[in-house]
Amino acid sequence: MNKAELIEAMASDAGLSKADAKKALDGFINATTDALKKGDRISLIGFGSFSISERAARTGRNPQTGKEIQIAAKNVVKFKAGADLQDKVN
């Protein structure tokens, strides 16, 4: 499912126009992004939680040449599915 399909599904499920559903989705994405940038954790009970985890710098290897390379440290976004979501998928 891509963004346009998600907007269409949200609009039909919530009885909104596609424009309103797009605004709602964009608002959710912006709020989530801003919270994660600040280092906050977002928990949606029954759905899951988004958090930031720090990945340490490490030494990697170029698969073509076998030469060692340094991979910089960075923050990564993690999502952990909630129990209700897990149950519905399985």
C-alpha cells in the first residue's frame, strides 16, 4: 500500500474527504517526525511504538573490494508492534 492508497482507505473508513485524510496523515507524519527528532518516544496503545536508537560507529567491509571502511554513528528509527496489532496480523 502506498501513500495514495492509504489516504483513500483512511478517507473511506473515517468518512472524510481525501483532502482531509491527506491533511490528517501529513499532520501525523509531521508530528511523529518532530517528536522523534527531539528524542521522544511515541506510543500508540494497541498499535505500537516508535523510538530512536543510536547505532554506534563501526568498521564495515566493501563487498566488491574487501577493503575495510568506517561507518559513521547515526540515529535510527525503530518500530515495535503492539500486542493488538500482532494479534490481528496473525
